Amino acid sequence: MDVFRAIYTSRPFGFDESMLRGILADARRANARDGITGALICRADIYLQWLEGPEAQVRAAIARIWQDDRHLEMRLHVEAHVPERMFAEWDMLHDPAATWIWSQAEIDGGALQRATPEEITGFFLPLSNLSGVSDPGSDARDGRTNPGT
């Protein structure tokens, strides 16, 4: 099965918990509809999002996000065809990147501009082992695909 993967970063505009819940709800609804799975790493200063699925649908999702005024300075870091999904069980896994990605000072110092696709991809690898774990801060079903659909 050919899967298209895209990973982008953006800077939140007006970040708060309510906005994050809205973004996650929107992503989960659209992703379930479009056959997309993925993960969102976020803090008040950065979003890193991994999307995977049919290429046309992933590219359409990226285009919608690009137009979303909750995202600033969006940058696409990875676009690749891969043999399988890494987050097949998740409409959108949420991880509040507390300490294991760049610090605010590193981001302010240009870490995003210097980041390699391998570095960006590497931030998500620890999350790929969360199969069977509920999404933090949400009902377990909210972040998972529904195999019955």
C-alpha cells in the first residue's frame, strides 16, 4: 500500500487550550472522513504535525491548514511516499511536547530553519510506540480511527 507522508511545522496564533481542542476536533473529523492518520506535537510556541494517507487527501489537508489563521509561518519539512503508516490507529494523536523537542530559545534561534527532515521525523518516533494508549487529555475514542467505519 502506497502512503503519502507530510510533516509540517507552524507557529500557533493565539494559542490556548480551547483553540487546541478545536484544532484537534477539526483534524480528527476531517482525517476520519479523508482516510488520514497522524500525530500532532504541540506547545504554545510550536506545532509539528505528521499526516499520512492518500496523497490527494493529505495535500488537501495541508492546503486547508495553510489557509487556517490559527497557524503562522507554516513550513513543510517532509513530503514522501512510504510503504506503510506509522500512526495507523490514530485519526490524530496529540502529544504536548513538554521537554523532548527544541526549547523556546532554540526555536527563537532558528532551529526550524536549520532542521533536517530526519530530525523532524525523529521527534515522532517515540510516539509511534503508543499503540493501545489513549490520547492525553481526551476520550480514548476521540483520537483513534474507528475500525467499524
